[in-house]
Amino acid sequence: MEVDHVEGEITPMPSSQGIQALRDKLHAKMDQLRRSRAGNQPETKDELLEERRKQRGLMRDRRRKETKEKIRLEKEGKEKKDGKGDKKGHQPKVPGPPKVCKRFQP
């Protein structure tokens, strides 16, 4: 394998300003990422508690709605099973001729 050497002057990497400067730069970048990822996350304890209350309220409302829907569907299924549901297109039940025993025929 041949290595091609580029003709020119080799420049050294710039020296770092120190570990504290690198640490500050890293923390600034981490804070920036947290803020951009979090969006409008609550900053204080009171805001966080208020957000949790809202979430619990939404979950409770959703559960109630699902339960009402479940009960309604069960009720409809029961009515259809019992024959109390929609009777469109059905003929009314009319009793047939009375049954007479052979013993009572003249």
C-alpha cells in the first residue's frame, strides 16, 4: 500500500482553552437540547402540579366516556338478543287456529 503525502504545511490543532471552558460549552449544549426537546414543559413545581391535574382530569373524562359507550353497546346487544330491538320489516305475530284434542271433536 502506498500512502500519498500531500505536499504542504502541516498545521497543529488549536489548543483548548481549558477543561472549564469545555465543561461550560458542554453544559450549554445540554441545556439547549433539553429546552428544545421539552417544548413547553412546566418549569416550576406549581406548574407541574397543575399540568398533572389537567392530565388526570382528561384521563378521568376519557374513562367515563368509554364506560358509557361500553354500557350502551351492551344494552343494544341485549335488546337485539331479546328481540326488543329494531323490528322494521318484521310481520306481526298472529296466533294460528286453536288446537283441539281428538277427544273433544264431535
